[in-house]
Amino acid sequence: GFTLEEDFCYALSTLCSVAALVLVHITTEDFDSSGALGDGLKGLILNCCSLHVCEAQVVFFVRDTDVSTRPDMVNSVMSFVRHSLTKLLPGRVADVVAVENLVTCRTDSQRQKTVVRVRDQLTPIFEKLRQKLPCFEAINEHYVSPLMPGQQEYRRQLGDLNDGFSRLGRQVCDILEKNMPADGRLADHIFPLTAIYASIASKRQREKKLYKSGEWRSKQVRSELANLAGDVRQLENQKYICSVSTPVQLFAALVKDELYCRIVEFQHYLEVWKAQYVNPLLVERRGLMDQLQSVGNASESAAESRQIDEREVVLKRKLDGVSVKVDQLDISVDSFWSELMEFCDLQEDETACD
């Protein structure tokens, strides 16, 4: 197993791998007399911010410095701190910012000056990153908003973008579109192993309920139990012959190559693609729920009661159907992880049996 320190380092590395900018807080006490970083902090920075882990720019905040009262000394210290950090991460250090301890600032004016100075120093860095990287607002503008008028406009907007960020998007959307079944049961189609395990669990739960009811001695219940046991055996056999769907293969390739930034992109495009199908269903479901509520609140005579009951049954049936469609289409990255893990566990079981 991993130690707490190793788990913490791994978690930070994972976060840094999908970041555009990493902010690291240090103090001058983290450096020894020769100007070198302590081994612990040095190892943490290298593990989280080295080029093989992520491509993010790094800003170092040197905490608790006396910029306003001892600027000359601070500038001298900052010079060797900057040199040490630039040597540690060549080409990755966006800036080294001296930050005073706001708690110990004597006046509000001094605190405000510190905040303004830090803000002015960081603004060019953020502006440069904003121009270089696709931000969430840009994603929304180019990929989410075009979904509203209809699918054709969405396709046109997606095709107009030729940057590398959108190539994966087109790949994700095209694969999902090709795998969309006619009945709309997308989750069952692209996550067959997850669907099998869910069906097995449901049937076993039904078996357990029948046994607990005490009615299992009756001929009818015994017949149902026999059918359930047969269905479970059939499903157990099916899980060994089902194949990995094309969308899951694409996701598995990103995981295998440790392309964590691409996995985040995959998640965004997945949300974009499914919105064109899920959003109208959510509107329809809300409308049905409102109708059901109005039916339930209506005052009726004995004659009207039967009609209202019939209408309520119809509305509930429609609502259940829409909810099933939403469940089948509202897939997430967690769904892909679950299916991938199920296949990995199944492969381990087969290897153990061999």
C-alpha cells in the first residue's frame, strides 16, 4: 500500500496533469544557506510539476516577505529564489511573486497595496494563458450554445473548428452518434457488461425477496425462481463473450496513454454531445411532473374521479418512459470508468481461472 504522503503526492500529480496553471506557496525558509530547496519540497515540486507530468506554467508565491518595509533585502532574496526555481523547472516558471503576510500588515492601506501589487503582477500571466488555452467560456460558446438551435447547427459549428482541441471532440461525437441505437438505450449498448451486472443484481434481489416472502413453496413462485436462476446463469455466460464498445475503446486508449488532459476534454465533449438528447427529455419530464401535480391538486366529483385516475395512470406511464430514456442517455465519464473496471476485473478472473 501507499503511505499518506505518497497518496497526497499522487493526488496532486493528477490535479496538476490537467491544469493550465499551478500555484505553489513557499517561504524563504524552504531554502538552505546555499540557496537549494529542501529535499521534501523539491521532490514534491518535481513530482507534480515536471514536464513529463504536466505542461502547466507554475507561479510561486513566496509567503511572509517584507516587501513594503525591506524592499532591497526582499529583492535580493527573490533573485536567488527565482534562480533556484528556474533551474529546477526550466521554461516552466511563469513568475515568482513576493507576498506579505496580510494578517501582520499594520494598516488596511498596506493590505490593499499588497493585494493590488500581487494582482497587477499576475494579470499579465492570466491574460497570456487566456489567449493560449481554451477556457470554459470558450467551450460553452463554441460547443454548448450551438446545441440549442438544433443538431445541424451544432454539427456546422463543430466542423468549423480546426484546432487540436476540437479534433477529439469530433471523434467523440461521431463515435457516440454511430453507436446510438434506434431504441435510444445508449447506456445498455455501449456499456454491455455494466448492464449485465445490473440485470444480475436485479434478478438476485427478486430471488431474495421471494424467498423472504415465505411463498416460495407455491408452484407459481417456484416456477418464477427457476426462471430467475436460469436467467442469471445465462447472463453469467454472456458476460464472458460481450465485447468492449468503440466509445469505451477510445476512452481506454486515453487512460492507457495517461492522457489525463484529454480525459478532461473527453468529459466536456461527452456533456456537449448528450445535451442535444437529454435537454429536451428533461423539459418533457418537467412538463409531465407539472401535469401530474395539477391532476393531483384538482378537486373532482365522483364521476370525474375515474377520468382523473385514468389520466394520472397515463401520465405516470409517460413519465416512467421519459425517465428511462434520460437514464439511458445521461451517461458520464464515471460510466466509462465503471465499464472499463468491470472488464479489467473480468479479465483478472479469467486469468486466475486459467
